[in-house]
Amino acid sequence: MVKKVDTPLTDEVVNDLKAGDRVLLSGIIYTGRDAAHKRLAELINKGEELPMDIKNQTIYYVGPCPAKPGQVIGSAGPTTSGRMDAYAPLLMDEGLKGMIGKGLRNQKVVDSIVKNNAVYFAAVGGAGALLAEAIKEAEVIAFADLGAEAIYKLRVEDFPVTVIIDNQGNDLYKTGKEKYKIV
């Protein structure tokens, strides 16, 4: 079964998501990679205002390709999430509820997901052109000097993701392997 979820995320929605669930996200999500995360962390640490309210929001770890004529955005596949692990707990402490990327997360991030009632989704790597079809609007809202790593505000419809780490700390990358382990 596929769950349809609207953003921003609520505690009730996050509570209903379990590792392994397939989800179609619709609504607003933000983009951010390494350089943008570093700047967001610097702003938080200085007590300055962020360029967007991240409470209950979802950040997609992507650096989209430039849009071709007639397109909203270019290819927009996920990047490796581990590169944001140094910043993710701080952002979750500020209210971030969802993250989309690919790959493993460290234990500090998993602990922060549980502490902050958040969720980690994965999008299919290598399918950036297909994922871009679910992006209906894209607007740079911060750090334009970073080019593809700027923060974009995206409006998505039925953006396909899978819950990898739920708010209980269940990790599909671990439980999935156990399911097929030969004893």
C-alpha cells in the first residue's frame, strides 16, 4: 500500500509512518545540500533567522540540474545523506520533521529522529529525471550564490519516497537485510 502524505508534516502523520512504507509526498519541500546546511547551522549558532521556517518541514538532499526550456527543474535525484549528518540533529532540534536522500545515517541522526519525532525518507538514486516530473514549481529562496546547492522551495505532487528510518528508530537498511539473511 502507498500512503499519500501532505506537507508540512505533523506529529500525527509522522507517528503513522513506519520503516518500509512507500509514500507519495505532496506540498512544499525544501532543498539543501552540504554548503546550504553549513550556512543554516551557522545562522542557528549565531541566533540569526533562517531564510525559511523549518518547523515541520522536509528537506530534500538534492542539487538539481538546470531546467531545460519548458521545464520547471532539471534532473533532481537525491544525494548521499551522510554528508548532512553533522547538521541534521541541529536542524531537527529547530523543528525539521523530514529528510529525503539516499544512504545510511549515523547513530546521532537516528537518535535525533527519535528524540524529535522526525522521519528519514529515501528517493531512488539514478532516477533524477523521473523524480523531477513530480516537481511542479521550483524557486530559489536562499544562498543563490551556491548555484545548484542553493536552497529551493519546491512544490511537489506525488513525489515517491520510502520511509527508511521511522520515529521509533527502525531502519529499513538494517531490517531489510535481516529479512533475507541466511541462517
